[in-house]
Amino acid sequence: MPEQRTEIASLGEFGLIGRLSEAFENTRPDSITGIGDDAAVIDLEAEYGLLSTDLLLEGVHFDLTFVPLKHLGYKSIAVNISDIAAMNGVPGQVTVSLAVSNRFSVEAVEELYAGIKAACADFRVDLVGGDLSSSRSGLLISVSVFGKVAKDKIVYRNTGRPNDLLCVTGDLGGAYLGLQILEREKQVFLANPGMQPQLEGHDYVIQRQLKPEARMDVIFELEEAGVVPTAMLDVSDGLASDLLHLCSQSSVGALVFEENLPIDEQTYLAATELNLSPITAALNGGEDYELLFTIRQDDYDKVKNNPKISVIGYLTDQAAGAKLATKGGNHIPITAQGWNHF
């Protein structure tokens, strides 16, 4: 009998992670949590250490046809810093490993590192090491980040409770629509290399795609306001997908109000131009790298006047599931349609 073959696509990214992680358990007393949150948690006695890693592959996560190397370097750091922010921590050090093919010059790699340096300066982290290898098929970037958080301030995904208020930073859907604009102009260029890209009026959504910002600013503002979220993660795979992760791990449901979803005017305009729903982009687009978090109702007055934070709903009992309350008064189940690696 042939060995059973299970296609990776049948499990998906998180199903595969879950299956592989079943064989591992923490054996060291200083390994507090491992696979399953935005960062691993390590006991440093006085505080917790946070460790996260991310992989960016050419042709999967980025297209160098329209992604400048300097922006790519910046983004590779920012998306990792976002994982530390999602644990309510502060980043300190990063390592960067590269695999590059011979089509890249020294100057090209230096341009990538110029973006890495800019991000390190913006987020106040040190580049302390890494690795360099050759590649036969494009560019690979692997970044690891180490941060710290006070033990009484750490925030996980699995600690939300019914009636907690559901909040999100910034606005949603812009990064996805920026990618759609860039992809459209790439196709126009391939069909007619003499055509100039039509990017006027889309600077905001393009920036959202090419140069996302980790929301460390909000982490510091929450600390100043005396607010410790009850649960948190970053919006990388899309609001719907990441909300379902929070609900699953916290064993809760959620009610999100469509009218409360923060969507920038440029995002609306880009969606209209592309004949896409801005609500669909906000729910399922991904790569916004905003923070999705919950707070106790008693903390509402501490965040209600912060223009960077929107209260989009609240957590419910698990049996109620995750629902979107539309402007028309309907409650529609929220399903994960965001980024899927497989």
C-alpha cells in the first residue's frame, strides 16, 4: 500500500502549523509560550522576552517589478516589529538573513539595507546579526526580532472575554487596494512598455502596501492612558481572518458593526475605481499591520478620544459566533477570506 499523501492546501497555513506543533512541547521552565501567538514568550525573571520571526519570499510576498528595494527593506523590519507590538511589548534587536541570486548587485543589496537601517532608526532597534547565502531563484529575507514586556503588561490572543470592546487602530483595506493598483499598472506595462503608470490619487493606498508602519505609537499611547488590552494581535492576514483567530483562541464570539469599520477616503475611491467593495477590502484584504485588540468596558473613556483607535464592536459568547452587523440591520457570519499561504 502506498503511503497516504495529504496535500498541504487541504490543511492551510494554520492547520499545518497546528499539526506540526503537536509533536513539540516546552520542556524548559523559562519557555512560557511557544507556537500559536504573535511572538514566543521567554521568562527573563524580571520581565518577559519576546521572540518572533518572519519570512519574505520573492514571487510570494513581494514583486520587485513594482516594489523598491529600499521600501522592501523597511517593510521586512516593520512587519516583524508589529508582532512585538501585538504582545504589548517593545522591540530591541533584530537579525536579518538574506539569500540573493547573482542578478543582484552589491549596490542593490545596499539599497535594501538602506531601508532596513531606516526602519531600525524609526523603531529604535539594533541590527545585531544575521546570515547571508546564495539563491538560485530570487530574493529571500528572513527577519527575527527580540523584544521585552513587563510581566503584568503582556497581552495574548487567548484572553479576550465576552462584553470586552473590540478595537482596531488606523484604517483598513488600504494595503490590499494599493496592491491591486500596482498589479493593474504592471499588467498595463507588460502589455505596452511605453505606457506610464497611472498612480495619481493613489499615493496613500500604495504607501500602505509598500511601506506599512508597525503601530508602536499606539502601544505607547495605551500605556500612557493606563490601558492594558485584554487580548491583541496584529492585522496581517485580514481583519476577518485575524478576528477569527482571536475568537477561536479566546473561546468567544464577536459582533462587528459595518458602520464602525475605519476606511480611508482614498481606500473608498480606489475600491470604486476597481469595482471592489471597500468593506470586503477592509475585512479580507490583509497586510494593514494595524492592531486588533480588546479592552474592558471600564477603559472605554480612556481611548474614546484617541483618533488612532476605532471601537468596531464587542466580544460575545462563543455560541453566537463572529458576526458582521450591516448598515441594513442584518447579522452576517464573518468568514476568513484573507491571505492564505497555500
